[in-house]
Amino acid sequence: MGPRVVITDSSYPDATYEREELAAVNATVETIDADTPEKVIERAGDADALLNQETELTASVFESLDGLTAIGRYGVGVDNIDFDAASEYDVEVVNVPSYCEEEVATHALALLLSCLRRIPTYNTHVKNGEWDWKDGRPIGRLSGKTVGFVAFGNIAQRFADLLAGFDQELLAYDPYQSASAFENYDVEPVSFEELIDRSDIVTVHAPLTDETRNLFDEDVFDRMDERAILINVARGSIVDTQALANALRDGEIAGAGLDVLPTEPPSDSPLFDLQEAILTPHTAWYSEASMEELRRSVARDIARVLDGTPPKNRVVK
């Protein structure tokens, strides 16, 4: 009998892609729909590997699942996995670090244009029987703006490509990026403070770390231009949403487009009643093509581990 691979939680309609990839090691694939560590322990039993989307995998999971050899995370972030426990119990962790650059960059551009052109406001007013171009005032041009990237990795670089026709000045704060990346995209590397002071548009692409948690707080919004727009397609907890709501309400910045929030899904948010804030449900990663790529990639790497082959996307912490 082959290895048992358990999908702890999934928003996908089936496990067809996973089964196809894991057939290479004669694995059985089962979805248990476990949204807590306790349910994973109860239902995963003798699993050899887990495929995981959002459920927290705590030390207790590693302690209880004696036969566990690998965990595959659907996506880039691995904040929900206890890496100390994974290392202690010699469990390989893999993710999918590169699969949706085009989708996220396109979504960031869509949020930017929606904020700049006040599309949701116009849409709501027209459907309510109003017909007045002045409802969106003031609206500026995208060309000539200064765009500041907080982190300048693959997604930010793809976003820079999409912005290339708008004749903008590009800045980036990324102390971990190479000088050649900035040169290739004609981006000026600056400090975070200088980026905030000079940017008309600030777009966030950084991972969530102790350094970036609540990076955008009351002091940062005080420094931003009153016409500035904030875009966040990275991690929700990088932005203090209460501080952002206050800044929007007080006119300290002009708009914000967020695909991520600190708690997902949110039961409430100070941004809900603000038309200057455009919110989408962590969907920037999604297209049919990217979803298939994501699922096949992580399942393929789990198959490698189960077959005794080094995985392509091992997570090292």
C-alpha cells in the first residue's frame, strides 16, 4: 500500500490535480476539512504527508502524527506552520514560492486604477440612479506619479513592467535586493522614510516579519501625502487597519486598495464603511491557470519527498 497524503483544508472543488501528481508514488489522497490542529490530529491519523492551506499546524500536530514526513503549503507564506517543531521531528516543509506573479501584479494594478479613477464610487452612484462626473472628484493622472515599492521581488518587478507605459518615477525600499535588480528596472533604491515622503503611490510586496508587522502605522500615514494611494497585495498585518481608516477618514491619504487584511475572513473592519478603501478577499493570486500550477507544484514536491528525492521548493527557516 502506498503512502497516505491528507489535505487538511482546501477551498478547491476537488483533489484531481493532487491525485494525478501523487499517483507517481502510488499515494492515496484524502481531504479531511480540518480547520484546527485538534481536528488534524484526530482525522489525519497515520498520514505520511499533509497538504495544507490555512489550518495552523502547531507543535502538537508534529508530536501526534508519528509517521509524518512532509508538509506542503498551498502558497508562498508559511506563517501557520511551527518550524521549530517541524525541524525537531524531521518533517520536510515545502511551499510554492513562484506561481502567480502575473496575477498579483495585475490585481495590484487593478486596485490602483480603481482607487485612482474612483471606479467603485461611480459604479455605486450610477446604480443608485445618479449620473454626475463630479462624484469622484478630485482625480489625478496616473502618468507622472512617483510609485514607491516596499520590497522589490518578482511580483513588484512584474508590476513595474505593467506600469512602464505611464512615465513614472519608480522608487523602492528593499535592503535585501541586489543593485542589478534596481538598475534593470530603472528604480531608485531609497530608505523607507524617503519612500514614504516622496511617493504618490505606495505598493506593498513585503513578507510579514517582525520588522514589517504594522509597518504602516499612524506615524507613517501622517507622513504620506494627502493625495497618496496605498496598495497592499502582500500580508494584511503589515498595515494597521485602524490607523489606515483614521487616515482615510481624516483626509491624510486619498485612498487604499487592499487584497489582504490582518484577520481573514474579517468579521468586522474599520474600513468597511469607507468608500475610499477598496477591499478584495485575498484573491490576487487567482486565475484558473495559477490555481492549477499551485496545486500541481506542491503535490509534485510532496511526491519527491515521499520518493526519497530532494524537493524543488524546500522551505528553510
